[in-house]
Amino acid sequence: MLFWRVKPLDHILATAEKKSLHRQLGPIQLTLLGVGAVIGTGIFVLTAEAAQKSGPAMMIAFVIAAVVCGLAALAYAELASMVPVSGSAYTYTYGVMGEVIAWIVGWALVLEYAIGATAVCVGWSGYVNGLLNSGIFGLVAPGSLSLPTWLQTGYFSGGGFNLLAFLIGVAVTWLLVIGTSKSAKVNAVLVAIKIIALTAFIALALPAVQSSNMHPFMPTGWGSPTGGVGVLGAAASIFFAYVGFDAVSTAAEETKNPNRNIPIGLMGALGICTIFYLLVGYGAAGSVGAQPLFGADGVALDPGSPAMTAACALAANADKLVCSHEPLAHVIRLLGFAQVGNLIALAAVLALPSVILMMMFGQTRIFFTMSRDGLLPEMLSRIHPRFHTPHVVTVITGIVVAICAALFPVGKLADTSNAGTLLAFAMVSIGVLMLRRVQPNRPRPFRTPMAWIVCPLAVLGCALLFVNLSWVAKSVFVVWGVIGLVFYLLYGKRRSYLAPGNQEPEGDAHLEQPPKFHEGPDPGP
């Protein structure tokens, strides 16, 4: 029953074959594509979160997260090259493991995309509030433009209603409904802004490093049985800083000599980003210190919790890196470069909305694809008559993103997003091995090297990071999964277009409906 209703890959590919893409991307283009997709919210926002969980040892956390990402990326690339169609890991697992697993993965991807977008909204608001509080480059008196404190952070962070996070979520939703998207030139400019900002940070922070700030190097150890702290807990959180690397994998259909160039692009992008992240982490920890705050019981406080907010409100902790909502700008300001710090904050303000847009775009397209398969209500795949966008699912997604951004802390949101991502990557890694067994002769434009070593290691790495997520993230993941399975049993299982007697509705040709399928026997694992 587990591996049933498998949608044949040949049928999934039918739509893609009608629109084959020209192979034009080389290793340099792929590497730059990956760098642009990866560098974003994680490093600009979660540096403080990682410091609170592991102190200066957050540099080790960056490496651990990069290794797990690299293993998963190699597995992801094989399926992406074989099934170069929309739907991401949901589509891959539908064609390999069947409908039940595909549903679980698609449902989990809500956490990756929607909650990930929510985390970016919160991170963006932290930098905007920082600019307002500092007086926007000295144009006005510091604090004169500040929002009331209770409007700067969410309720579950010890505040009230994060107004700016809510507003950016609404604004991006509106842009997606009317069909506005960024061009390649605009994207290139935003990537350049991010790289320049990080380079400026490194250039100013590294000369200020003092070895005394690096001790103790690992104040919270490797981790705890419940997860959420230590180096492994920081790695589980900082994994969010690498999400986006799969953009290289999904470009397999447009890549020249993919067997050679995709590994170069993947490893090149992850390598460059990891070096940037290590230098940023070293500069931040070594220049102003990155020691965590501890409670009366001697345990590191939970980032984003009301207890952490109360500790950060004390005058003695006001300048601590772990208390900042805009850590990179905060470090540079502490080093005496106030205007450069403001420019770094401005770079984050300009670049992060594009990340929100792409994450919400990905979420709406996942739901759109699931709706076309009959697993979700048909109304979610309705197209706006004027804007030609899936407006219903976009508005629903946007409302959820905006409200969650207004209430929850960035760290908890990022951890919850990682939970869904880790499950999807683990399933993709397993799917590669299953296809190697059941369809060994199917053309593979890219083959995962040493797949029977790389893929199991990817699964183990994902499991290790998942175990070390915060208990809140794991609890939300389990509850969300149960809700999803109940919905599937009550609705999706009966309404699926692969169910006996069902077929896709006629009409709406502009939706590019896939061919009709009928349920076949369980092919087994």
C-alpha cells in the first residue's frame, strides 16, 4: 500500500518533452547561479541564532550543514536531470515511490517554502527596524522613526505584532497575484549587492578579530539529547542558510555536459558560500564576541523565546551579538563604522524581498501541481482571468505567511522550515537508489557519483540534523504531518486522478494538464 499509485515517469515527462530547453549553461554559470540562490537570509539573519546555540563554534556548524547539503545536492541532481519538470521533490517522489510518499513530501514542502518565506519576512523586518531605530543614515535623530517596541517583534518572541514582517508578506503576495517577477538583470544586481555587503563586512571585521573573543570556543558542546543547542543544533538551524542550492540541480536540462558540469556547479557554489560563511562567522565572533546567554540553570537560553528577549532587554546585554535582529549590521556598527553598518542593513532590505518572492512562488506552484493531480481542491489550480496566475492558492499562502511572520520568531520559523526540507531531501536520496534498482537503463543526464555511498550518507546527514532541530520544530513537523495524512485519507485518496474511476477534468487547456492516468498494481519498492 505504501508504494502504490505510481505516476509513470514517461507520462510525467510528456509535458516537458514538448518544450525542450537549449543546453547552454557551463560550470561558471552554474556556480554563479548557485551562489546567487544560496546567499541570503541565513547568513544575514541567522548568524545571531547560531551564535546563541554554539558560540564561536558556529563555524563548525556551517561546515556540517554544507556537507549534508552537498550530499543531498548530488542525489537531487540525478532526479532533477531525469525529470526536469515543475513540482520539485513532490513530482520526483510521485514518479518513484507513489502517491502516499509524494503527498507526504508535498505536504512537508509547505514547511520549506511557506514557513521559509515567513522566516525571511521576519529577518527583513529586523533589518528595516534597525535602520529606522538608527535614524536612517543620520537623516533624522536616532529613534525618532522607530515603531513602538511591541510592533517590532512577534507575540511569541516577547513582543506583540511584527508589523513590518506582516506588511512585506502582504506586499509580496500582491506582486505574485498580479504576475510581477524579477528579471535576470535585476536578479544579477541583487546578487552583486549581497556579495558586496558580505565582502565589506569581512574586510572590516577580520582586522578587528581578537583571539580572546574566541574562548570558550564551544561553550554549549556538540548538542543535547533533545536537540536545539550545541554545534549540531546550530548546524540544524544554519542549514537554512544553504537552502536554494537545488537551483543548480534543477538547471540540469539546460546544462552542457551535465555529468561534468553539475557537480562542478554544485560543489563550487557550496564551496564559495561556505568560505564566505566561515569568514563572516569568524569575523563576527572574533571581533565583538559570540558567547551565548545562559539562564540561572546554566543552560543556554532558547533563541527567540520570551526569556531570551527579557535577557536581551538588560542593559548589560544590549550590545551582544546574540541579541541582535540584524547581526551583520550590528557588528559593523559596534566596530565604529555606523554608516557602513547601515549600508549592509540596506543591502539586506533590498535583497531579501526577492527571496520571499521566490519561496512563495515555489509554494504556490507546489500546491498548484498537487491540485492538478486531484490531491487538493480544484479551486487551488484556478487561474486569474486577467493576470493568469494561480490567484486563489497565492492569496491563501500569502495570508498564512503574513500572519505567521507577524507572530513568530525567525529562528523557530527557520528550524520548522528545515524540518520539511530535510524530509524532502532524504526522500529524494532514497528515490535515486530505488530508481537505480527498478529502472537501471533509464537515461540519466547526470549520475550521482558513488550513489550507494553518497545517498545513504545524505539520508543519515538529514536525519542527524533533523534530530538536532529544536523541539518546537520537531513538534510542529509531527503535528503538521498528522494533519496532512488525515486530509489525504479523507480527501486526496478519493479525489486523486489516479484513483479508480477518476479522470482529470476536460477544458482549461491553458493549465497544461498532464495526461490522464489510471491506477495500476503496486510495483513494490
